[in-house]
Amino acid sequence: MTTGPRSAEPTPTPDGSSAPKVAAEGVPPALRPDPRSDDRRRPVAWLHIVAPPSYSASPSVRSWCSCGRDIFTAGLVRALALIDDHEQHRTLCPHITPQEGRKAA
């Protein structure tokens, strides 16, 4: 009989062979999605709004799109205008809205 620390070894199974444990006994392994699967979705446009809780601080907004759009503004009136402009851009941008079949304005 040994006393003191022992090396960690796999617990023998009832048939005598040893099987490595993956997780705690009774806990099923977590199933995660295959990281190689690709549903072809990509972030294309972002709207980042910073609205400080203080009434003395002004909000700021940044509108970014993969088509090259990158606009920043600060101040309540300009921030609200950029939010509206970003929504309008999302309906017109060729990176977001497919152009085939669209009627000319």
C-alpha cells in the first residue's frame, strides 16, 4: 500500500480495460457545432451608438459597411440623422441588398 500522491491513471472499466474519462462521471459531453460548417453569413454593416447616461455628454454614432462606408458623428441631432441615414443605406447598399431584379429609381 502506498501513501502520498499518485499519478492520475484511467479508472478501470468493469471488463478490466481502462478507458480515459472525458468529463466528470454522469456528465454528458457538450455537443458543439462543427466549427468548419459555414452558412455563408457575414457581418456587412454595423451601427455603433454610444449614448452616455449624463445629459451633459453628447451621444456619438459610427456607421460602417463593407462597401467602404465609414462615417462618425457626435451630437444628438447629427447622431439621429446618421441613424436614419444608416437605415437608408442598408436598403440601397449592393453588399446587403441584391441588385438583380431591382427597378431603377
